Amino acid sequence: MNQMRRNQIFFLAVIIMMVVTNLLNGRYSNPGAWLMEELLMLPGIVIGLSFHEFGHAAASVLLGDPTPKQQGRLTLNPVAHMDIFGFVCLLFAGFGWGVPVEIDPRNYKHPRRDELIVSLAGVVMNFLTAVVFALLMRLMIRGGLVLDEASQAADLPTILFDILRYVVQINVVLMVFNLLPCPPLDGFGILTQIFNLRKYRWYYPLYSNGGVILILLIFLRGVDLVLDPGIRIVWSWLMNTIVLS
């Protein structure tokens, strides 16, 4: 059994454990409300994952590497970027990922600098997407379509506003989550280029097992110490500076 297959089985087991944990904690006590929330989140999940991976692909192509374009990744079509395990995780566990964009650093003029830019491109795209949809939220409030960002009405404008809010929220989550310094996330890629980590003997064993390590940290709530404060800071800034200003 190869490493990828083992990782997929491990991810599936962790997802099942998270679903069971949520079930025991009463997350699904109101199936109708839970289903409605998930439906409202779907556009945000699709947009967030697609734009994130497109950001990597576009940056790599602009820096001289045709690999993402040749593999059909230079597109906003969600089909090209969806990873079933990452998608399900985002639905049930609050975090997720798309299919990683493959690059060939040999095509870059300045490999370390350009790989750093490509690593940053995904989270920058998530941030810009969050800003754009926060501006749309602001326009709806200014236009009187909803009263404020905490509106609880069930009319069409409020439903649309909730969808916009989830798009912002999910892009913020993806941005902060991907900045965590754990392989295979972008944060680790950024540190790899800044400190040239590939020269160390421990780099490749750590990277090859990074997915399992990350899932364990998430399941054991280890990343929450960084993830939750980071999300709150960015979310508060977007709400106070853009949506409600």
C-alpha cells in the first residue's frame, strides 16, 4: 500500500471520528438547521478552494512554469481543484484543502524566490476574495437590503447576505489555516524557502509525513491555539474596516 493510499485511509478515519464527535456534541441535533447551514456554506467552499489553487497556478505560470497550465489547473473551474477528502473535511470539520497544484521549479529564473511567491499566492487570493465579498456585504447593508451583519431574517436578501458572509468566513479560514507552518500547508512552504529547509536531513521525512501530523494536530485541537485567534483577528478587521465602516 503506497503512502498516498495510507494517507487517504487515515484522513477518512479521522473524518469519521470528527463526525462522531460532532454527533456526540449535539452538532446534528437539528438536522434541518445543519443542512441549511451546509447549503449556505457550499458556494464559499467551492469559491475558496478554487480561488486558492488558481492563485498558486496563476503565480507559477506568470513566473515561467507552464506545468499548471498543461495540467489544466489555470482555471477557476472547481472540478479542476476539488479534493474529495478536503471538501468533506471542510463540510464536517471546518477545515479543508484542494488538489495541490504541481509546479516545476526548474522553470523559474529565481527558484527560491519564485517558489516563495507561489506559496504566498494561494493565501493572498483567499484574502483578496474575502475583501471583495466583504465589500458586497457592505453594499447590501448600505443599500438597505439587510439591517446589519447579524441579521436573522429569512427573506431572499438575507439568505444572499448569509451566503456572502460564509464566502468571507471560509476564505478567512482557508487563509489562516494554510499559513500554519506544518507540511504540506503553504506556511511550511514559505518557511522552506525563507530558511532553505531542504538542506536539512529531517526535511523530507517530515514533509512526507506532514499530512498525517497535521490531521493529528487538528483532531487533538493543537492548531486551535493559533487558528482561532488568527481567524478572529482577520474576521474582526474585515467586519470593522470594510463591512460596518
